[in-house]
Amino acid sequence: MMKWEDSSAYRFKTYSSSKLGNKANFILAIGLTVKEYTVMFIWINLFIGLLAHARLIPSGVPDSFLSFHQTLYSNQNYNYSLSWSIVDGQLDAILSLNTVDPLTAPLTDAWIGIGFGTRMFDSQFIVCHNQNNGSVDMHEHISQGTYAPPLHFMLSNGSESFIMTNTLGIGSGTQLICSFSRLLDFPDSVHVKLDPSKPSNMIWAFNPNSQLNYRNELFTRHTPTGRGGLAVILSTGSIIPQDVSVFETRKNHGIGMIIVWLFILPFGSLFARYFRSVYGWLLIKITIQVTGIMFFIGFIILVSATNVKFGSIHTILGVIISIVIGFQVILGILSVLGLSQETLEVYRRGIKLAHRVLGFGLLLIAMVQIGLGINMLFPLVEPRDKTLWVIYFTGILFWIVIFIGYEVYWYTNVKRDDEGYSKVISETIDRTLSIHREPSLNVSYTWDTLDKAVMSGKMLVVANGRYVYDISKWIGSHPGGQIILQTVCGTDISNDYFHNAGFDAEEFIFHEVPVKPKRNTSSIIRTDLSHTQLQQVKRSSLQSRNSLISLDKVPMFTAQDWTFIQRSRRTHVHTKLAIEKLSSMFVGRLVNYDDVMYDDSTNHSDTSFIERGFNPSEYRRYTITQKEMEPITLGSRLVIRLRFCLLYPYDLRKNQPIGFQPGQCLEIQARIGSERISRYYTPINGDLNSFEIIVQVEKHGKMSEFLNTQECGGKQFKVRGPFGTPLLTSSTLYGYGLDEIPDTIYFFAGGSGMTPCLQLTNYLYFSTRVNIQVVQAYQAMLPDEVSLEVGDIVQVYHHYMDGWGFGINLRTMREGSFPIGCTLPRQPIRLFLIHISNDTKSKAIGLDIMEASNLSFPQLCQTISIPSNDMNLSTMNEILDDHVKIPQIVICCNPIMNSLIVDLVVEKGSKWNDRLRILAGDTWS
């Protein structure tokens, strides 16, 4: 029986013959037109080949003509075609490659194949090989995920796949023909399922003259034009040719990624790491990185048009890199914004670390990714073009050598170690003087004129206590950001510039006060001394302060203070390049008339050094180490207590006062937004190393609201002072009065005006590092206590504010706790605090301090509270004692109340108004 089917270019018929035995079939195609003579010739040769080889065709090829035919490739040398039918749920097909001229284009070790899929990376193939001995091998192959010969597909038991059944192969020097049958819906998850009613993607390829590959197989890459693709509806024969010429596109994608990851971005990292002393380095770095990312995006878009499928390691890594780059861009933007935005500055250190780690990780992953990509295009095992491999390995080696070389040079010639303060001074002075000798740059500044220049917008800093630099040119390029530069303007940056954060850690000897068990102070009998006795004790206690012991025994700082100090510091041992950069910013010299010249004999240097003298106009930087809410409110306003610690407390100034005199205040400055805001505050205790202030948080008060939002160890604050005339005016010895000290001080205060009174109270009764005299013996009852005898001198380390203190008996040199009531304060002055309140229920600020003073020295300290409406002459007469010989009246209330009290005091007579002092609430005088 014979059946004819029309195809676009051919008609086929299939014969059956039982003479060949066992239902053997063979296929004979005869061209029916003159135009198809060539095709007829091919099929005649096929018939002759069958007879010559006596090769039987296995059963399975349909006993009818194949339904459809498509010429896949045709030129003057070769014709490659596919014929197929769909029968009983399987695809029966024939692949045929024929030579037009066997003499000039023979088929030597040829192979032909067809793949089910859209690209070579993830298709399954059926390949037919023409061997030298005339035999034909047909196998199922699976892609390696690269442009390398597919591998034989083997089952889990090691045998070949049985996807192909009933195969036929005929090969000679003029033709290679193979037939196969394949299930449409193969029962596994590996093979592509074919739906005959929908387009099925196929790719095809051939090589008429193959060579041995790296697996010693006659299976090398197809010819440049010997491949293609198509989408076929198997049931109807409809064909849509597909463009599979994506190799060049992917090659260009690979070249682009090599440019991005082996040249542009590594250069950006190199520049950011080693060229930060170049003006505008940050802008250059950003430009390089943005350029690299734009190229990356462009080449991603380029390759995405080649029908990229997810699943390979290369594709997965590409997606991961793209996502990480997105995060990296966000981190980079946040890091740059953190240089100038205070809201981000607190997170910038973590952002910067994450940005750096991600960047390094991206470079490493990208190097692996590039290698995978090149191996997909030009497998390393294939004897093909190795140009990209040479560029790849050369690029990696180049950057390894460059980075190692720069790192070695950096550590041996550029980086500096923390060598100590005096060596830094010598080196910087010599370098600065050798670079800048122009008279026009030798401008003189004082601390006051320097501050005025900074407040006018200039960015001036001081180094080594004597040289002034203009850092405005560095504002956009400083690796540490703009905020810290704005913060340090008007201050000395020597410690920040030449030291690490913990360079003076050994200086911090923490003398933590031991925990004291509860003790009963009611059993201590306090002697109420007469006025004459008070005067005698006053003189002796003041003169005995010459027996002070070493200050390193004083618990100036706690471990918590040190933690927050280190956190707030922005110190960094800058490189030699950075020092040269700073030297180039020299604009003048600082004139400080309290400086003392001396020679560094230990260095055997001719350079003279300056021991910096104390100047209250010099701003020094502090940080908050403790923040507490006061247990009261003034109306609806919060009250907070803040402890400030000097960032570099052991960078001392000559003649620096040990403590604050009552009546003195400090100027605290902070940069809030783009403004520099200054306010005066009265320190209630401490000294220039550490002090506490009480702040009433005013609504819309820039400074008070700003302070209320600060965290410990965060911002740096500029502080200078102390300013103001002390309440106890006298000649001084180390800042403590000797003459004309009043017997009794009447202190009228209200609201935040209580802080000067608290300062006075702490000064009189709760000072540390001072000597006080024992007036009543005490026998220690617990191991942590110290015994006292009348006349002993005790140096106080700490006040527990409950009637007990901790210190050392200078007679026995034993340390321990003792009742404060057995001693007299260093200046036994009676203090009457008159708290002026709006009503009888209002509580005073610092009530804990006043209660502690009443508990420790009830014979000296007394507190009364008077409603403002009750302040009149009668009340004033009750308060002021006419028997007091040397009184002092201090007023610190609101302006209206100040005026009222002054009028009442004046009516009392000249004895009182001659000793009158008014403290303003927001300024000093």
C-alpha cells in the first residue's frame, strides 16, 4: 500500500516489504519533479546503501509516508532536513544530511543533531554520528550548560537512555540519515514534554567534518552557520524560524562584565582605599562606581534579550549580584548622606562597614561569576579561542599585585602608628614650618578672634596649640564626614588627628567607690560650734589643703564614663599624606599669652615646644556620659540632669583650675542643624574634667530640646569657661578663697535659678579632692570604715549624699567610709536657701542635694520654701538675722522677683545691700 502526503517542498511515500524479513522496513524517497532531482539522487543512494550494507531497518518507523518535512539548512555544499509524523503519542522522525558534491564537500566523521529547547545550555539532544568505519551511532545527549559538546545521557543505573526506540542509521561519505521514535510525554521530570498542538522549541546543528574533542570523541563544535532554531506545531507542521544567533550577544555581555568587574569597579575601590588625600576623591569615587553600575545595567539588559532562563549557577549568581548591587547602591547613598546629615550620622559607622563588606564580597563573587561566564562561552577544556581567559587571569593577577603592592607601601611609607603626643608635635611643627613660611599666611589669632571667625562661617581648627588651619576645602572630601569637621571647628584637633580612640586608656585608673551598706547616721552627735570656733576651723582647714595626695587616686571617672568617652571620640591616626594635606591648609598662628616655652631635652631636638596655658576662651570638647530625669517638673516642663566628661582629660593645661568657684558658669555650644547655638549653664558640681548641669527643657528652646534628645556617648559639645565673678570674692590659692569669706549666705532662688545655689552647696559641703577637719571622733564599726580622731585631716574621694563619705585619713593613711557629720566642710559657712515657689506644693530643683546637706551639716545648712505671694518686708525681716556679722545675699529668680527682693533688702539698710549679688539666668557677668 502507498500513501502520499504533501509538504512545502517535498512529497514522500513509504514502502513496506516482507522480503527483508521480520517486518523489516526501509524508506525510499523518489523526487517526482525535475526541480527535485537532487533529492531523488540522495534517496537513490540511500537505497543503494541499504542493499550494500544489508542493513535492516528496525520496526517502528510508520508504515506510511512521514507527514511533514522541513529543510533546516541548504547551501551549495550541504542539505540538512527534518521529517516527522505524530503517531500513537510518539514522534517518529528522520534527520538527513547530504552533500551536494562528495568530492569537494565529503561527509567525514560527520554528526547531525536536534535539540528540544531554546538554547544549547539547557536542551536535550538526539545526535547521530557517522564513524570512519561506516557505522552510525545515535545517542541521547544532555547539555553541560556551556558551549561544549553535550554529554551522553545515562540512566541512574549507568545504561543509556531509552528515550529513542526503533532507530535507523545510514552513513557514507555522501549522506548521513538517522531515524528515531520519541514519546511526546515521557514519564520523568528530565525530558522535555512535547505538546503537538502548541509550538515546540527546537534547535538543530551539524558538523560535516568533526574532529576529536577533549573526550577523544568525534564530536566538536558545529560550523559557524551550521546551527539554527525553530518553533514547530508538530500536529500541523506549522514552523516559525527562531533566531538563535545569540553567541555574539552573550560574548559582548561577557566582555562588558569583564570591563565592569575587572577594570572599572576595582579601580574605584583602589582609589577609595589609597587616594583619599586627593581633593574631590569622594566625587571621583562616586563617578567611577556609578559608571561601572550603569555599564553593568546596560550589559544585563543586553543579555536579557537572549531568552535567559533561570536555573544555572551563572544565572543565579547574576541575579544575586544584581540584588546585592541594589542594596549596595542604597548603602552607598546612605553613607554619603551620613557625611552631612545628623540623623544618619549615628548609623553611618554600621552603614559604612556593611557597604565595605558588601563591596568586597561583590568583587569576589563577580570574579567567580566572570569565570563561569567565560567557561560557558569558551569552555576551558575546549581547544578554542582563549583570549578572554587570558584577559581574565591576567586581570585578576594584576589587581592582586596592585592591591598587595599598595598595601605594603601604605603600611611602610604612608600609615602612621600612635607614637605619643610629643613626637607628633615635633613632626607636625617641622613639616608645617618647612612648607609655609609666607608672611602673608602668618596671621595671628587668639581664642576669642578664632571663635568669632568660626561663628562667621569660617572652618578653622588648631593643631598643637599654636597653628591654625582652614579645613573648608576638605569639607566635601573628608572620609569621616562633614559633621565631625563642623564639630571640631574652633578647637584643637591634635588628639583627634594623631591618636587612636584608646590611646590614653592606661591613664584612666578607675577608683570605683565600694558599695556601702546602709548605715544609721542618727547616732552621730554633731557639735554646734560657736562663731569663733567656726572662724578658727575655717582657717586651719583651708591651710591644710597643701597635704593633698596624688590626683591619680581620685575617682574622677567611672568605667561608664570611659566607655562613652571612647564612643564619642572621632580619633584616628592620620597618615603622612593626611598630615601633608593638613599642612597645606595652614593659615596662621594662635597667640595664647598663657603658653610657656620649654625645650624637649629628651628628644635632643632644637625645636622649642609649648606647654599650653589655660585660657577660659578656649573651646574644648565634651560628651554626655550620664543622663537622668529629675523627679520634678516646672509646670509642664521637664528637668534633666546631664553629666559631661572631657574627651581628653589628661591633655592638661598649665594653671588649669581644679574646680569651679560658686557663681561661675560655662558656655556650651552645639551645632544644631546648620546653626551654632551657645548657652550658659551653671555646673552644679565637678571641674573642667567632668561636671553636671541641670537643664529645664523649654518648649521651642533650641538648646534644651536638643540636649533632651541626646544619648550618652553620642554628640560632641564644645565647652569653654569658667566665666563670671565668683560669689566668694578673694585672692585665691588653686581657686579657693582665703579672705573676706562671709559667715552666712542667704540665697534666694526659684525655678532653674536653683542651680547656682546647688553649685554653692556642693562647693561648700560636698567637694572632693579636698581636705576637711575632724571635729568629733569616730570608731570604725565595719571593715570598710575608717576610724577618726579629733584634729585628723581627711581627704574626701566621694560623697554618698546620705550623711556618709568615702576618703582617706591622712594621719593613718587608711581608706574607708566615715560619717560626714564628724567633720566640718572645707569652708564652714552657714547657708540659708530661700526657695521662692509659685505655690506651697512646688518642689525645688536638686532637692536631693539640699536634703543631703541638711542631713550632713544641719548646723550649717537650712532650707525654707516661701510662696512668691508671701514675699514682703515682714517675711524678709524674719529671714535675715541682724546678728550676722558678714552676710552675703544672692538672688537668682525671674526678673520681677529679683526686683522685689532687691527692694526689700535695700529697706533693711546698707549692711545688707552692700553685700547684695544678683545672678542673671541666661548670662554671666
